[in-house]
Amino acid sequence: MDAKVRGSDLIPEPQSGTQAAFISCPVFEVLLAGERGGGKSWCQCRYQLDGVLRYGKAWKGLMSRKTYPELEQLQSEARAMFATAGGEYSVQPTSERPYSNCYYFPNGATVRMRYIEREEDYGTMHGFQFTGISFDEVTEYATPNGLLKMLSTLRSPEGVPCTVRLTGNPGGVGNAWVKQRYIDVAPALTVYHDPDSDTERLFIPSKLSDNQILQSMDPGYRKRVAASTGADENLRRAWLEGDWDRVPGQFFNNWDRARHVIKPFEIPKHWTRIGGFDWGSRRPFCYLLAAVSDGTVDNIPKDALVFFYENYGTVPGKYNEGLKLDAEVVAKMIADDLKKMKVKVDHQVADPACWQRAGGPPIAERMGRYKMVFSKADNNRITGWDAMRSRFTGDSSFDIRGVCQWDMPPMIYIFETCLNLIRTIPMQQCDRIKPEDIDTKGEDHAVDAARYLCMARPWSRPAPAKKNPRNYGGYGYTFNEVVAKAQRRMRQESEEW
């Protein structure tokens, strides 16, 4: 290791706790995310500097943000820190410094600065090789596809252990995939081994309390962050509590798992059963079954929808990736399940796109060969989302701040076995251009199927009337009594004759 670089007394050291763990952890993928003010961007710069100091010219780092203006913000922090180790920034390549927008260090190490806005940007770096990659503010990406492709550029002929570090805050269009990939798979600070890639991942919660320097130098920071959230309770919980379940811009802000998710029970046979289907091949498909309550089961009001079955076609562990199955295979899969459950469906609706013709029979026609017959769903999105929101609320009221007051039971209940519907409802966010609609860049297949059911004019079927054994034929007698009476009359007539 270069003594000139290593001997600098100006190199900042990480604070103990999460910052030190993020920088020195040997796990391949580490996410540091949560509350604002935890020093996440600083940690990314220090992670790269740690590689520079440890491995010298064998270290080839990359720091990225989504857009160039955002990259400039990260660059300002990197410039101050890298200068303590003699790092010099070159904008244009030269014969001695072949990389543009790159920091060069006296010991031969390099750290390049790049922005990755779209999945296609991976193509510009396909032939590069890096030993350590920093992805800053990852929740700004709608999907992980571009970032995951970049992992293929991690390689080291010199034997440097290749790693990737990610940072971000709850919220943003990428909240769902970040939560699914790093947070839901294992408890915080617990290493998760991915059997598919044979690599390890780790989530480290970022807390403002871990950044003692910021708290001591700027004690009013937390209050200013709280003030900046205004009346947005979800934004406050995301920025100040690191809450990944209640995100800014949440579409179904009246969703409450405690109210809407229930344990399975035996649904009465006479309840109307309706199915809703959202087609997907490259993206997941979703088929949902719901029963319409007649009010005879405790705590389930009349006409409430009870979702009790889902078939969700996604690749396990992959965000928003479908199974790429043919329509016939999907139809047979669902039909076989219904047969096993001995469920008779009264009515089924599907996305009207299933009737589109593109040079051959449409999806709906092909699925009909396996007795999966659908009607076109009412696809008015704005009205459909309003119907769902109304059912989540029930007959409850809102106070002056718009906070729901739970006075009455909701009109939607979901069996806890419908995992993907439960998982994707709270992650839906408002479209930035059309706030009355959902942002379709997210994973919205299960909620689309649920919307079709809410718009299917579900009706409740009354329980069949019980037969009164004392009212056979409407005369107030049992069958045996009627027969005995007829026999006595026949004997009496015979005697008289």
C-alpha cells in the first residue's frame, strides 16, 4: 500500500455502528437505507476510498446516480473526501489517464463517476471491469434491471473481493423492488444467501441517531425535515422513521392490514363466487377469486368482498417478472386448481385487452378452450380505483385533516394466503401526471384484478330457505303422516263400499 496515500491524517474515519459496518462488511451486496440524515452518500464515498487505500492500483471503483445533475451532487462530496488521499479528477481522457470523469489516485487506483438513467445505459459500460460499485439513491429506479446488469462488470484479475454498495430512502418509484430484494428476505442486519445467484445480501437500517456528528453540529436538522413533510404522514414516517410500508404518494392511504387481512374460514357454499383475471406473460398474470358475503358470518357485513384465492404468475425472488407461459398453460393451471378446490365460479371478468386480436385468436378465446370463460371487465380505471378505495374505507368517515376514522367495518377482506395481493396493495403510488390513477410502472397486476372484481357489480345470494319437517306439502304434516292419513282414508272408503 502506498505510504504517501496511507499516511494522510486528513482522511475521515467512519463513525462506529452502521457507517463502519457498511464500509468494512465483506458481504457482496449491502443496502444502507432508511431515515434521512444517516450520512449515506458520505458512506458511499468512504467505501470507495477504503478500496483505494486497501488495494491500490487493483481498485477500480464506480459511483453512480440516476441523472447527471444528481451525480454532480454526489461528486461534490466525493471531491472533498478523495482529495485527502491525493485523488485528482479528470474530465477528459488523456494518454496517461484513459478514463473520462474519473478520479485518479497516486497509488494507481481509479474511481469513475457515471449516471445510469435507463436499463439501456448498461450497454455503454458492458466491456468495463470494476471491483466496487456504489449505487446511490436506488429507490429512484422503477426497476432493478439496469443495476443488476451492472453486476456483471464486477471482476478482478488481481483477486480483489468484488462488492456492491447501495443507499437510499423509503419512497420513490423503486420502493417496492428495493423492499422485496433487500428488506423482506431477511431481518435487518441478517445476511441473506440468494440460492439463485449463490451470493449474499444484507440490509443495514440507516438512522439519524447513528450520525452523531450531524446531530451535534446541526441539532435542528430533524425538526426541519419534519416541517418539510407538511401534513403528509406517510412522508414523515418514511423520512424520519425509515418506514418502508407507508410511502410518500401512497395511493391506497386507507389500507390497513389489521382491518383488511383475515385468517381463512370456510366460506358458505351459497355465497356468490366471482373471478378476476389480469393477463401477463413477460410481466406476472394474476387470477383472483372473491366471495360476496350475505351477512350471515360474524364481522363480515352483507355485500362485502372476501378475497380467498390467488394465482400469481411470477418468478420467485424476481421483481415484476412473469413466468412467460402460454395462455393455454395458464388456463389449465387455474382450472386444475378450481377443480381441486371444488369451487364453482358464478361469474368471471378479465382485462378487455384479452380480446385483442393480433394475427390470431385472442387470449380470452384460447383460455376458453379449458373452460376458463370470461366477460370483459369494466376497465374504467378512475372509477374502479374509487370503488376499491370506498370498499377499503367502508362506511367510515374522515376528519378535517383527511385522516380516516374507523367507525364501520370495511367492505373488502383478504385471506392472509393471498400473499401478492396483500404485498402489492400498499406499494401502489399515485401517477405524477394523473394523480387520480396509479403509476403503472409499478407492480400493479394483483390490484388490477381486484379492481375488475370491484367493478363487476357483485351481488350477494341469500341463503336457501330451510325446509320445515312439519310443513310437508304446505299442510303442516310430515311425509309419513301424510301417507298414514291417506291409507286410513282408503281403508275407510273400502269398508263403506
